Amino acid sequence: MKITSIIFGYLGWHYSKAIRSLSRVWKIFLIFIFNYFSIDLLFKNFFDPWKRMDDNYPKSFNLKDYFYAFMTNTIVRIVGIIMRTFLIIIGVTAYLIFALFYPLAIILWLLLPSIIIVLIIFGFVLIIK
């Protein structure tokens, strides 16, 4: 009598509260991945110089110094765009991989009690043989 109460209590928890908790934890991990890679911040400052490295333009007009500062700032901005693009691709890929594994995790969680029972029976069959 007590064992059936424990089994039904576990199955009730396994198929109701645990699935909701798993979904909440999965959502928190997705938020973590999004914030870890700072995807929104990378988009906001996409065209900024990399690591805020830029050259100041000269106070007086000197074509050579002005051209040097312009080229330096352009190169640093291009490097920033390339690096941010690379980081955005890595972050979105990690986010999508983790999001796509969610249905697999739910299916595995739903099948877990039956998998455990099948493995126990298979173990007994191996012991008997």
C-alpha cells in the first residue's frame, strides 16, 4: 500500500512539477547564454571601434595626420565589425543548439521511468542467463 503511494507520488511529480521546473531551468540557461555573449550589446555597438581603440584627429589641419587618423579609425572599426560578427555567430549558434536540445530533453525526461524499468528487467535477464 505504501509503495504504490510512493510510486504514484513520484510519477505525479515526475510528469507535472518536474517538467515545469525543467522548462524554467532551460529558460534560465537560454537567458544566460544570451547575456553571456551579450548579443544585444554587440548589435548596439556593432560599428564601434574594437576595444574603443581609436586615433584622435589632429587639432590643426594636416592632411597626412588627418589621413593617418582616418585610416587607423577605419581599420579599427573594420576589426570591430569582424570580431563582433564572429562573436554574434558563436553566441547565436550556442543559443540555437541549446534551444534545439530542449525537445530532446523533454522527451528523454518523459521516457526516463520506462527506460529505468527496461534497464532493470534487462539486468535481471542478463543475471539469469
